[in-house]
Amino acid sequence: MIDSKSEHKKHLIEKISKINDKNIIDEIYRLLEVDIENSVYQTNTEQKKSIQEARQQIKEGATLSEKEANKEIDEWLEK
């Protein structure tokens, strides 16, 4: 695991520098052009309903720990 933001950036730059596929490079460039901090996400009615349900579940304590979630995912993938 990478410890700091600067180490994370360094690792990312190293990985990008080894890429030779133009399509991947173009896609990375496209992603970097997106101004994430200023992005506005549009949600539809169904998504808004799901978000509200999730918030209610959190308020009620109906959540899973990371370990429990990973276990459920592993069980689902085995099917």
C-alpha cells in the first residue's frame, strides 16, 4: 500500500510512463482533463431513491463492516 499522496503520484507516473498502448494513453489523458472537483453529477429519480434508502439504512445502523462486505462479495463470486 502506498503511504502518502506524493508517493501515490510517483507510483502513478511510473506506471503511466511504461504504457505503450496509444488508446490507453488517450483514455488516461481524457480522464485527466476532467475537472473532478467541479463536476456536477446528475441523478435520476431511481438513483435519488436509492441514495435516500441508503442514508436511512446508515441512520438505522444497517451497515456491513468491510470484512463482512468482502465475505459477501467472495460468496457471491463463488456462485
